[in-house]
Amino acid sequence: MYDMNNLKKLGQFDKLAPKAFEGFKAMDQAALADGAIPKKYKELMALAVALTTQCPYCLEVHRKAALAAGASETELAETVFVAVALRAGAALTHGTHLIGN
């Protein structure tokens, strides 16, 4: 189902919904650009989000971008555990809804 070649189809949105797609691309580029937060850290944040949403496309795109921005494999590994901690933490805090007062 997930095939990285599907990303080649993204250009079709430029024809089918050009204003929306251009808006998305502009927002995406602006959000991930170097700024007060360096691009490397933004890409690591994107990876943590992609790990929690479990998007294989985002994982691959942002893994490559993080490495290109200077991230190390150690930083990638630590990013994994940030995502793990947040997912586990969310399960724990939501678990409070299951127990009585």
C-alpha cells in the first residue's frame, strides 16, 4: 500500500487544486525553514510527529531532510525515544479516565 513512488503523484495536486496546493507548499516550506529554531531541530521534531502519526512517507522524507541538515544517527535515535515517551505518556494520562476517584 505504501510506496514511495506515490510521492511522485503529488504534482497532480498542482493541477487539480492549484491554489490549495501552492498554499500548502508555501506553509510547509516556511514552517520547516531555518529560523529561531534551526532546520535540523525542525526536522527532528517532524520525525517525532511522524513517528507518532506513523506516516511512512513523512518518516522517509524527514529522515533524509534531517540527515541533510546535519542530524546524526544518535540524534535520530534520541528522537525515537522522545516520540516513544510521548505516546506512552499519552496512554498513561488517558488511562486516568478508566479508574475511579
